[in-house]
Amino acid sequence: MRALLLDAFNKDIRVINPDGLQDYYSLLNCSSVDVISKNISDKRFNLIFDNEAELLETHRPSAIDDCGQVVLFNNLIITGESNLEGNLSDLTDKEIEYIKKYIHIVRTSKYPCGCLLLCHVG
């Protein structure tokens, strides 16, 4: 599956081809993942994330909503919407470019060097 990885710790974005749960664990550096369907601005995508990231001592925000509230932490895998069978779908080149328009480095008092954030998630 062709997806996009937002690496919150290394401030990196790259196209990846994960092949199932073990790849998700490795890419997200975790042992428990969840998948949610969310809009990025006005288009819908699936986000795979560490559902225990917020509980860790060292976590970084990785997605914010339209009001600037953090909605997800640590690395994210972004895929296309689920198909009729419920399987995650590949991202197209056009979708990857669309998503990249909403990824920005945002500086805060807690992170003066900035965090790589997926913005307008709702």
C-alpha cells in the first residue's frame, strides 16, 4: 500500500509502502495502533497512529485541528480512504501533493525549534 509517513521526531515526510501490522509498529515505533478516518481540510483520508502516544513521557504533537488543538501525537501513516471491502487504499500522487500542502513546521513555547504538524485535521 502506498502511504505517507509523517515522522514527528525527525521532522521528515516520505512516501512508504507498508505491508501490514508489523510495518505499522516499526514505522510508528509502537506496539499498539489504531486507524481513524478524518478530513484533512475538505478531503477524507485514513490516519494510522500510536493510540498510546499521548500517555508516553516523550511525545510530540503531529496533527492539529482548525482551532490549533492537538488531535494526534507522534508519527503518523496517512493512507487513502478505505475501499468497499474495508481495506486501506493507496495514495495517488495528487493526494500526496494535497496532503503535503497541510504539513507545516509550527513553533511553540514548548517546541521552539518547531514541530512537523499535519494541519486542518477534523
